[in-house]
Amino acid sequence: MALPVAEWQGRTARLWAALQPALRERLAAASLQDAVRLGCDVLRSEEEAALVQLCHWAPTDKKPEAASWYREQGNREFKRGRYQAALRLYSKVCLEDIARAESHGYPDRLLPKVLLRKAECLLCLGRLQDAQDILRGLESKIALDGVMTTHLARLQKLSQLKVKLGEKERCPEPAQGEHGGTQGEPEIWEENNRISGASSSLSLSFDAERGRHLVASQDIVAGQSLVKEEAFVSVLCPGESLPLQDGDTAWDTRATNADLYCHRCLRQLLASVPCQGCSYAKYCSQDCADRAWQQYHRAECSLGALLLTLGVFCHVALRTVLLAGFAEVSRLVEGSHHGDKNFQNPEGSCKPLSEAADAGAGSRGVPGCDSSGRYRSSYQALFHLLPHTEQHSPEHKFLCTLSVVALCKQLQAAGLEAAVLSQESPQQWSKPKTCEKTSDELSPELKTVAEAMLRHVLQLQCNAQAITVMQELGPGDGAVVDKKPVRLATAFFPVLSLLNHSCCPNTSVSFSGTAATVRAAQPLSSGQEVLHCYGPHWCRMRVAERQQLLSQYFFKCHCPACLQELEPGVKSVVSIRNSFCCPKCQAQMQGEEDTLCCSNEACATSASRDHLSGRLQDLQQQIKKALDLLRVGKADQAIKMLLKCQMDAGTFLSPEHLLMGEMEDHLAQVYATLGKWQAAARHLKKSIEIVEMHHGPSSVETGHELFKLAQILFNGFAVSEALSTIQRAEGILSVHFGPQSAQIQELQEMKACLSELPRNILQRT
Ligand SMILES: [Zn+2]
Ligand SMILES: [Zn+2]
Ligand SMILES: [Zn+2]
Ligand SMILES: [Zn+2]
């Protein structure tokens, strides 16, 4: 998804193989500038035509009939009580799609109905604020239209919903001042005067081994915010969704990220404002739609399908240059041609960042800083992230080059060159200045743009930051909400990119919209490097897999976890805990070969690895089936099946195996849907034990499990236990997400509600 679709990759690979060896060598050794020049010569019109053909897989033009189909599917899910699914489908029915489809016979009067249903879904899901927003909008719309008889039933429904909303809101009154400690208090935040978006308790250092990196300049407590940065650029990832089958009405009912989040600010969509020109871009508000149009979408709109085909990295690269503006792009690209070490800095040499930095680093300055020696979250800083031009494989560079050149040619062909080049003056881009040009060769300006884009695509391999959100899983009946982090967008964060990787990081990153916050996950002492995990964490992956994954960033990790696990005879924690056990005596099975042996010498049972792996796969299949049963409402059968899976797993998996924990978690979920809170809590506690063992007692993972346990205990009126669980969850989650986060607020609402409980119960009886 980050890279172009497989067909285009295959095509460029064949083209590469067919090139003359001398040309291949020149391309392999080419600078970015030469690569673009050569790429323009190599890209033939038949390749361009093939690319256009591939774009038909990603239709982004408007299809009015889809809206009514989504609405019907939404109604169906709603009647089954699956509010989360219904909500997603209603989100696909865009406000304006309905209005614009009037000419196709789609009646506007259905719109309030869809919105009412949507509000009802939100109410059932406990998202009161969102429900209220919709009801308010609807009220004003009805008032505007005047009361017609057709609206009377709806008005009645509206007032019913408002009463329900009022009831729900009365319960969890935010109890201010009741809880001690730091919760809810604004954080102490002092910005660094040398690095924008960084805390004043950090400093920027530079050395040959670690490159640019951030170091604690004083002692730091766990949970303290270290970096707060707005993405320089972000592009929503389309998410998993198969291409629509052509011809029939097989619309994709699985809403993707593109349907659920604003394409500019990444806020969750309630009533979306779609782009006038394409069916792909959707926004949370007219303001976001207008700004996106002004800043970049006017150049992207007609190329939606091409951008989906070429992948998110190309899209981020294009949006980066659009946001930076051509003047800045060409200044930095020109500068890079002069080979001057300080080209980033036309006004003179970079001042040393920190007096305390070691001699060599201090005097040379740090790349990417502005003339005052300040590192900002700017295009200049972004431009100086390492593209690792020499380390990418020549084939990969070729693919990126052709993709970028093809994109620029399309921009030119579509008359969008002016929109790309003169971002600031909308009057100018209405009259294309390239009209007299007859050849289809790229203009010099677009070659500069292509060169910058190629740099950004290559940089992204090491510097792309995923923006993730906690997304609700499962049927979402509202009682117990299971959330999982989901990749939402790909972004450049120039300051966040200063952090080096460790498989055992000392920070935690969370996102709100397009803003990232890095917090200390543990106390840091002055002088300690601030480290962030790029993905492979020592609790989740064996060292060999981690090193393999990290090779794409062109470095070998030397973090303490890697050094220790690379010692001869040392096994990864992951493989010890997730091992097979002896079917006879339950001791751990050992061996690196095809045959595993029981570690208990007296037992000496052996078994084939393939056989055990096969059993593991079967088990995973069975668990999936059980979850399918739960999804269609057959909870009792799901329980039976999961219990059988547990029995089976006990005979060949280590009791600490992560899958053992997952089964407990699933059982808890099923019991929760049945309202059997005690049983649910019992299973969840076992799951928590295993999660703690794997990820540590203060990990995000443990925090999320405790959050679920708090919900279950809350629902089961286990007041004192619920309160102590809430407290533990709060302690952990506020370190990772901060005291203002949605999770913490939900926990505090639960706490407030529990303190009101005796009165509520009295009222009930
Ligand atoms: Zn928005
Ligand atoms: Zn558009
Ligand atoms: Zn490591
Ligand atoms: Zn044994």
C-alpha cells in the first residue's frame, strides 16, 4: 500500500531487466537529478498508457447509486442491533452525495432519516457528544425547511432521542475536584527554544554513529511530554478494501479509513462533506474541505485514482511539495546540487546548537537547522532527512523514479502544472502557461518537483511515521469496548524523526488528529538518549525477525535487547514464552531443528515441529470460527468452542503462550455480551496475567486490558474492585496517552458514576 500496486511494480521490473547494462549502471549510480532526467527518457508512452489502465481498479469518480445502497445495508445492520456496523454504513452515505443525486431520483427527504438513525446508533454506542451534534444539526435543518407534515413523525423521533440522550448524560456527571493527584490538570510544558515542538528538557546532539538524536538534558519523570508535533504532511491510508467489481452493484460494505476519517485533519467523520470533484476525498467540515482544496487538493483531485495506484508514499511526496510551495522546493533542490555542506543554510553557516555538544558536532552544526541554528518542524528540516540514495536497491530506485516521473507527466497533461508551481496565487493557476508547449517532455520546473518528490519517496522508507488511532473492534454493543491501534495515515514529522530506534524504547507515542505526542514511558536521567520504537519491539518479535525488519531502515540495531539476544545460546523472550510444551509432561519443548525434544530429560518425548505447527494453525482456525459464531449472535456455541480450544491448547502450548491469553480474552468478551460479568472478569484477569508477562505491567497493552476489566467490573457493579482497577488503568494509560486523553476521561466518568451509584440503585428499586 505504501508502494505502487503489484502490476506497476512488475511492469517497471520487466522494463529494468530489459534495459541495456550500461544504462542500468548509469541509473544505479545516478544522483536524484540525473535519475529524474534518465527516467523521463526511459518512461515510454506505452508504460504511461498501461498505468492509466491500472487506475481503473481504483475508481474515484462519483457514483450516486452507491449512497442508497449503503443506506439500505445500514438499515439492515441497524435492525440487527449492530450499531457499529450501521454507523459505518451511514457514514458512507455522504450528505452531498444525496443532494447531488437528486437529479438521479434520489429523494432528499431520506436524509434526515439517515441522520436520525445515525444519532440513534451513536446513542446506543454511548457516544453522547457525537449524537448530540447530529441532533442539533438536524434540528436546525428541520427548522430551516419549515415544518411539513412529513416531518412530524421525525420531529417526534427527534424529541424521543433527545430525552434518551438527557437520561444517558445524567448518569456520568464529571466529578470535578473529587479525585486527587494530577489527573485532569494541565501538563507542565515548556518548549525548547532550539527545537520546535520539543520539550525544554531535551537537547539535540549529532555524532557520526547516531546521526542527529535527542538527549535528556535533565532528569525526566515517566509520563512527561517530550515532543508535541503537528505532522508537516499526512495522507490518509485508504485501508484494506478490495476493488469494486465492475458492472454490478457489489458495493464494498466494509467502510475503509477513507470513509471514516477526515482526509485533512483525520478527525472521525460524522456527517461528511465530500469533495465536489471526486468520490474519494471526504472532510469533517466545509472549512477542512476548503483548506485542503487551497493547499493541495486542487492539484490532487482529478488524479485520485493514479495516486491510489502509485501508493501512499508517492502521494505523501506530492503533497509535501504542494505544501512546501515551489519557491522553497526549488531553493532547496538547487542548493543540493551545489554539493555545499551548508546549502541548507543560504544566509551563512549553522551556529552550534548546544555549547555542551562535543567539539566536532558542535562546530559543524546540525543539518536541517535554519540560519539561527534552530531546528524547526519545517520543509527545510524535512528535506534534510536522509534519503539513503546509495543504499536503496537500483530496482527500487528505478520503480520510484518512474512512478514520480509518471505522476509529474500526468500533472502536466492534466493542465495542473500551474497549480503545482504557483501555490500562492489562485488567479495564476487558472491559465495554464504551458499551453504553447507541444512536446510532452516535462518542463524544467516539473523536473525540479519530480526530483524533490523522488527524494521524499526514498526518505519515506526510513522516515515515514504511521499515525495510528485506537479503533473499536467487534460488534460494538457498547457494554465493553475492545480497541486496537489501526494505521490511519502516513506522515512526515521532522522533529519526531530525530529520535533513534530501540527495540526496548523509553518513550511512547500517541496521536490526536494529525498531532503526535511523545511521552517518557519511564524515568529518564540527564544525558540519556531518548529512543522510540519504529515497529519491531523486543516483546513482540524475535531478534532475527527484528533485525530483518530493521534492515529496510539500513541499520543494524544495537539496543540492549538485541545485543543480549544475539549472544550465542540466548533465546528471545518471545520464543521462550510462545513455545510448544510436551504433550506428555507439559515441560517446554526444545530444539532448533525439525524435531523438538522435551526439556525434561527423564521424559525425552520428541515431536516434529511441522506437526506441532500444524496443530497451532488448526487451533487458530477454530478460534476464528468461534469468533464468527459470536458475530452472528451464537454466544453459547462460541463459548463451547473456545473452551474446547483451550483444552486442546493445554496439551501442546506453553501456559504462557500469547494465544492462551487471547483465548481468555475472547471468553471474557463472549461472557460480557451475555451480561455474565463475573465470568467475564475471571477470564479477563487470566488474560491480563499473560499480557503482563509478555509486555510488562506498565505497558500500553496491559493498560488496555485493565481498561476492559474496569468496564466489565463497572457493568457488574463490583464497585470497590472496579475503582481499584480504574486507578491502575489510569496510572498506566496516563503515562502513555496523557491525562487529557479520551481513555482517561472515560475512566474518570466511570469513577464518577460509581461514586453516585448508591443513589442510582435506590432510584431503580
Ligand atoms: Zn477535518
Ligand atoms: Zn476531489
Ligand atoms: Zn534492537
Ligand atoms: Zn515431556
